[in-house]
Amino acid sequence: MAKDSIHKFCIAPMMQYTDMHDRYLLRLISRNVFLYTEMIATGSLIYGKCFNQLDFNDEEHPVGVQLGGSDINDLIECSKKSEQYGYDEINLNVGCPSDRVQKGKFGACLMLEPELVRDCLGNMKNAVDVPVSIKCRLGVDDNESYEFLYNFISIVKDSGIKIFIIHARNGILKGLSPRQNRNIPPLKYDYVYKLKKDFPELEIIINGGIKTLDECRDHLTKVDGVMIGRSVYENPFMLKDVESDIYGSIPITSSKKDVLGKYLEYVEKKLSEGHDLGRMMKHLFGLSRGDKYAKSFRIKILEIIKQKSLKGHKKELQDLLVY
Ligand SMILES: Cc1cc2nc3c(=O)[nH]c(=O)nc-3n(C[C@H](O)[C@H](O)[C@H](O)COP(=O)(O)O)c2cc1C
């Protein structure tokens, strides 16, 4: 079951984190993981004309764009634009519980409007040739039963989409911050497993609180894919073992120094195109995770960000990595 899914191991969309630079870094460690952009609000694309938010590196494929919105016409326009940009998939965010997103009537509050979600996704699907997917929660507020989730998926699947990414906890719309909403509502993996049993024709990807590859292997016996956010950001080199342990292929690197060297070449190229050094360097913090000189490595990165220059620091940075 899980063997064939291109979504066997996905990287979670994370605003301010999984930008094009972070995704490039992850791709230096894993050839196979499926990447997603941060959420991009349809309003900012269409009315803010911020189309450069869609920029990504060719090396990132396979990569999906995540859209936030609930206006059908806007979603159609942004889906078409994203397809033209070359994305491999268009994902709709139905999981973000922030106040700002609720005011815009998108994100997790849409779990209360399954018919609207179905219509949005159906129209997006008809507008493009690439697959369309959803990332949602188990429920919102006190809608905690499996029946609520079952009903939501039953209606939404009539859009014709097949890929469902489920963050295995409820979203609480009032009273919890987005950060608390990622930690406090309890994880209920069994709901996601049951979903796969009840809808075997759908591709079900489980997300939330997954930390190790052992956990991933266990989930993969029950669902089609796993998605990890924070644990990979904090320790990107864990992706090296994903190649062998999850995909059964040969790791593309065994050396953090090698990854760092290639990433710094990329940083220098992007600097010459006007990209911000701090935004690119911060993704390296986790690379030294577990190493002897991890703290010194992080301090060195902070120094580079403060000085706004890489010059003269590259070798020193590389020497602070153990292998
Ligand atoms: C800083 C941060 C930003 C996030 N931004 C998004 C986002 O833009 N879209 C989205 O669907 N989820 C977003 N999430 C939620 C993650 O995609 C994921 O569902 C959540 O962190 C649980 O997975 P994890 O325990 O593996 O991190 C964000 C999470 C974090 C920590």
C-alpha cells in the first residue's frame, strides 16, 4: 500500500520556515521526500500581486504549493498560476486556526463547511492537470467524534480529489494560539488509521507529532504517507536515513560538511540575486544537531547573520561540523 505513494514521506508546510531556501537545503539531503511551500493566501497573490511568493528552485521537485483561501474564483486563478509556475501539486489549507486566517474565512474554520470545501477543491481540480490535495485537521472545537471527520471526508471526497493530509488533532478556533494548537489538542492517530480503512481508495497521509523514522515505519503499515514538520526542521540531516530506511534507495550524502558546502554555494548565488542572508542562514541552525560543536556552530551562524556577510567564515563554519 504505502510502497507506491509519492507522498510516502512529506515535509510539512511551515510559514516562515519551509521557504524556497529551506526546501533547497532539504533537497541536498533527500532526493525523494515530497516538499510543500508555506501557505500562500490567494488574496496576497491576486490582490497584493505578490507572485514572487510562488518562486521556487528547479531542484525542489517534487514540490506542492499550499494555498489558503475559500473564494472559488480566486482559488481557480491561483491554482492555474501555480500550475504555470511548475508546481507538481496544489494543496488547500484547511488546518490553520489563526485569528487572521479565520477572519479571511479560510484554514481550519472551513472544516465546518464541508460543502464549500468540496466545491473549492472540485473547481481547483477541474482548472488544472496536476493533482489537488487537502491538508486538514480531525475536527474543530468540540467536534471531536470520528463521525464528524468521517462526514467531512465523505462530502469533500465528492470533489474528486484523492490526496488527504490529516493533522491528527483538532483545531481550537477560540482560546488557543496557533502554537498551542500544534501541541495541546490530543493526537488521535487511530482516527486517521480508521479513515484509511473506511476510504481505502483515498491516499491518506498522517501528520502531527511524528519524531522518528521508527514511528514513520509504523504509521506506514497503516496509511499511505507520513508528513513531518518540526522534527525535520530541527534536525534536517535525519532525512539522510529516509532515503535508505523509507525509500530503500542509496543515501545521496553521508556528510554534513558536504551539504553545508553545497548550500553555501547556493547562498552566494542567491545573495547575488538579492536574497536575504539571514533568511537563508537560519535554516542551517539544525544541521549541527547532536554534534560536539553544535552550540559553537549556531553561534557562528548568528555572527554571520549579524555581520551580514559570509566572507571569511565559510571554512570556520565547515570545521565546526564533525563529519
Ligand atoms: C512555524 C510553523 C508554521 C506552520 N505553518 C503552516 C502552514 O503554512 N500551513 C499548514 O498547513 N500548516 C502549517 N503548520 C503546521 C504544520 O504543517 C504541521 O501540521 C504541524 O506542525 C504538525 O506537524 P509536526 O508535529 O510534524 O510539526 C505550521 C507549523 C509550524 C510549527
